[in-house]
Amino acid sequence: MSIMFRQSTIKKKTAAVFILLAVFFAAQIVYAGCSDYASFTLHSDDNWVWKTTAGNHLRALKETNSSKYTVQANVMTMWCDPSFRIVNSNNQSRSGTVSIKETGTVFQGSDNIGIRNYYYYASVKPSSWQVGTDKIKLRFNPK
Amino acid sequence: MIEQCRRYLLKGYTWAAIAVLAGTGFISTYFSYNEKMMLMEQMDSGADDLNREVLRDIISEYDNGLTYLLRFLTNGDLYYFYVTAAVIFAGLFMSSEMLREKDNNYGNFCVARQGYGNLLRNSCGGMILCISIVVMISTVLIFTGDMIFAGYRHCIFSFGRYQISFGQGILIALGSVIFLMIFLALMMIISVSVSMFIKNLILARLFPVLAFILIPVVMGSTLANVFPATGQFFCRFIPLEYLGTVTDLLYYSSENQKISVICAGAAISMLTVIAVSAAYLNKKRFSRDYI
């Protein structure tokens, strides 16, 4: 009886490990090409900002020649919508802009003129309506 | 009602407001044209990380006046200025008119002739009609200017998540303008009704911009900073935000589109209830106490 109980527990644990691994790999596939999250501090008089609060750049590898890209914020302290675009390593624009209206939602931008196998960088601009200093934490996928 | 509307339309400041509103659209066109120039410069540059096929398609989309209008109506900042300018105009020159007429006794003649209920209905109706015409004329001016500037192409172009045709683009623009007109109409009823209770002409003139733009913006901004998790939810009820619902439909996924439409619907319903209650209270009080 106790051996059967132990075997069933081992099976459950094995199944749980497999499910966790499956979820982990599925998540890797879904977010392949997506950058990590990074915070940007935006002052009301800033133009396009591509340095993160930590002082480095947020970058991701473009894996296809798609003309779309996505961006998602998970922290945002401003009411008005900052604009996002992707740039190359010389800070030259490589996409159209998209407004980030809220946290949690994946916003799709268009006019992505980058090509695959190049790294592209995040660039954010505060809305003209922003007053003072605000923070936004986001990640993007140049696709 | 039509007579009142004609009275407002014939005033110089109304045409000044139309010029300012249309000017905001033309500034947006200028910015969009600069973007096109920047893209053309990139095309001519020797950069090796450029998808020139996509870039060529994007540049060709700028040869359509409708692209410029949609960029204006859906692209945040300048549209916010447009809405704010319309609200300021409504407050300074229209919604406080009933209070001014009451103060200088001209209102007494009107009430004696037609009764307060009729005066309130005609004044509100005239103001709503006037602000709607102002918005319509300015949008048509912007669209005409864009079409003359960029030309007409009956093509499908990419906007937000979708590929839209010329007809769909016109419908989106129309939807955006009608939604703005509904908001302005409700704002006008509330402002006219409340201004009679305020009794201070300067405050009554500033009421629309304070109540519908500045206070919601300051509150939304403060809430978003103090409670980052729930602040964004409250921000959906800032007029400048929910007036962009048409944009949300273009950029959001279907689930978020629903939330956005529900929030905008709730906000407009709330404004309708406030407008009806304010008008009712105003009529009840001043039918008795006006003269």
C-alpha cells in the first residue's frame, strides 16, 4: 500500500516537473526575441530618450523582416501616453511611433524598417502633456 | 435654437476659434510631412540595416491626404490641444453667456417673452449646434488642406493593427469627430447649467476647462503616481483619454478594445446623467428665481 502511494506521488511530481518545463519552454518560444524589461525616466522637457534609468540601452535582436513590432509596459506613472519607437545603434529611427496607453497591454507598432539579425533599441518620448518627471518600465519585440 | 446658433456663428471669435482649431490640424500635417522627409532621407542614406521595400511602401502612404488627417485624429498630443482649444472656446465665449445675460438684465426680457424653460432649451441647443458646426468646419478644412497638399489615392494602407481602405479611413475620422461632438454637447449642457449656480462670470468662463481638462488631468496624474496599479484605471475616465477610444480600437487587441469601449461608454453615460440632472436642477431653480 505504502509502495503504491509512494509510486503515485513520484508520478505526480514527475508530471508536475514536466508541466513546469513545458510552460517554461512555451514561454521561451512566445517571448523569443523580446527584450527584458527596463525602466526609463522621462522628464517633461525630454525629447526621445534611449538611455534607461540605469544608464544603458534596452535592445533586442530582430529575427524576421516583419514591418510590425510590439511593446508592453508593466509600470507607468504618467496619465498621458508616452510615444515609443525603435532605433538602431546610431539612434536613427527604424519604426513609426506607437502610444503606450496603459500597462499590461501589448501595443503593436508598424512601419518597422529594420532588417533581421540586427539589434534594435528602445526609444521613448514623453507626451507634451506630461508635467514633471515620470517613470515607465517596458519591454519590446522588434520581431 | 437656430437663431441662437446663427448669433454665435456670426461672431468674430467663432471664426477665430475655427482658425485656431484648423491651424492645430495643419501643424500636425507639417509634423507628418517632416516625418516623410526624414524617411526619404533614410531611403537615400547608405545605411545597411534598412528594409527598403517596407520603407518604400511607408513613404507611398504619405501620398494620401487621409493619412495626414488620421495621424492627427489618432496621434495624441496635437489632438489633445485641439480638444482643449474647443473646450476653452466653449467656456470663454458660449457656456457663460446665459449668466452674462442674466447679470446685465437682457435675460429678463427673454424670460418674460418665452419663459425660462424655452430660453434654457434654445440657448443650450444653439450653443451645441454652434460648437458642432465649429468642429465640423475645422475638420473639413483640415481634410481639404491635407487632400490638396498630399493628394488623393484610393488605396489600402496600414494603420495600427489593421489594413484599412479609404472608405474605412473616412468612417474612422467621422466616428472620432462625432464622438467629440457628443462629448462637447454634454459638456456644454453641464457648463451652462452649472454656470448659473456659480454666479461669478470669470469662474463660469473657466469652468469647462477646469472641470473637464485641468482637474481630471491633475487628479489622474496624481492617482497614477500614488497608486500605479489602479491609477491607470482611473486615467481611463479622463476626457482627453476616453476621447481617444477610436484610436484604441485601431491599436488595441480585441479584449482591450472591449474594456476601452466599456469605459468610454460608462464615462459618457455618467456625463449624460450629470447633464440631465444639472439641467433639471437649473430649470427647477431658475424657473422660479430668475427675475
